[in-house]
Amino acid sequence: MALKPTNLTEATPDAKELARIDGGREVANANQNMEVGGAYGDLDDIPVRPPLLGLSYAQGKLSEFPKGSFVLGDTDMLVKAGQPLTITVLAFAVYWKEYLPYDPNRQSPARRFLKKEEVIEAGGTIGWTKRKGGLPDLAPTFKMAMVANVLVRKPDDVMCEQFGLELGGKMWAAARWSIDKQAAASVLPVLNSDRKLALAATGIQSGVYELKSAAQQSSGGITYFVPKVRLVTRHPEAVLTKINEMLGGNAGKLDINGDEEANG
């Protein structure tokens, strides 16, 4: 530490010398005033990881919750099967996800591509493949999936600390929503139509959706749940401005190869 003498018995730090480090390079003094609760430093490259919005099934990490219920993260049940949840889709990405038969010893994850041309180039298929000689047709090896950044409005009877964003007098939570298979087939046609028609002028982020699960039955008689979305209203301009101010560029950052667990 460099000292600047003021008298024979006392020495005080020289601010200019304290700012000189790394072989003479001048840097800003790190001993600046910081408010309690503030966040400082180079934070831009640190990812923001909101909790996952999931739908409970008979298996998987959400199996402890009632089937058909929506869960935030791994711990907080929001609504039961058939009950409505209010969400806003900030941004969504559609991609092709490899459909792999269950194998507990599998080491490599399912491949994911944004474009069907990439699927074909990688040797995958997106439609049924007919075979000769009376052999059964082969199912597609890739199916559409979706990852989205969403806002979830707090249900009145739910106690959960993730709901920290105030919009229009209600509390909301940011979440990731990842779906594939039947779930993606149920949701994507609605979102794609709305972004091109009903929300063409204001953007998908302006829509307020009702989200709930609906029971369906497979050809084998197995009951399963899929998400259903319905556009119910739009956010006013003041709320859209506040969403942009609070979330900024993070609202549009989507990673199809992230740690999202698709369900559907």
C-alpha cells in the first residue's frame, strides 16, 4: 500500500496510488460507496435462471404432485388439474427435438435443431416413413418442441416467494416453460395463430392467456394431461412498458439446449 505522509507521526493513503494496480494500469477505486441491497460489478454475462413452469405427470420429479397440476420449480403447486392459471408469453422458440425410446443407460442427450433442414441433414425424420413388404411404418425420429419465457400471475390462494414482479396491481413470477410431444402440438398452433393475427399489431408479449390442463386418452386407454391456452385479454401499454423496463433483454433470451425439462 502506498502512503502519503502528512506529518512525522501519521500517514494516510494516497488515492491516486491506491488506484494504480496491475503494473501501473489505472483502474477505478473499488472502495466506493455501495448501497445495501445493491448489485455491483460485471453482471451482464451471469445468466438469469427463473424457475421452470411444469405440468405434473405420473412419473418424473413432479410425480409427488397431483396429476395435471401446474408446479413452479420443484416445490410450489399453483393450480390443480383443470383450474386456470394466467400467463403471458414473453418470447418463445420452436425447435425439433429427437424422440428417443426410453433407455436408462443412455449417455447422450436428445439432439435439438432449430430448422427441419438441419434434422434431415443429420439423418433424422419429421414425418412417418412408409416401408414395403407389409412392414409397419416408422415413426418420426424428431418432433416439434417449444421453450418459452413467461410471466405467471400469482393465484390468490398460493404462498410462494417467486412472485416478486408487480404488474397492473397483481404479483407475477418469471418462469421458463418447456414442452414437447402432445403438449407442444396443443399449444403451438394457438400461439402461432395469435402472433400472426390477434396479436400481430402489439406482439405476443401483449397477450394475457388462460392456461389449464385438460385430460386426454391415448389409443391404449391411458389418461394423460396436456396444456391448453386461450387468449383472454391484452396488457395495457403502461404494463408493457414496465415489463420491458424490468426484464429488458432477458425476456428474449432462449436456449433450446439449456437445462429445461420438457413435458408433454
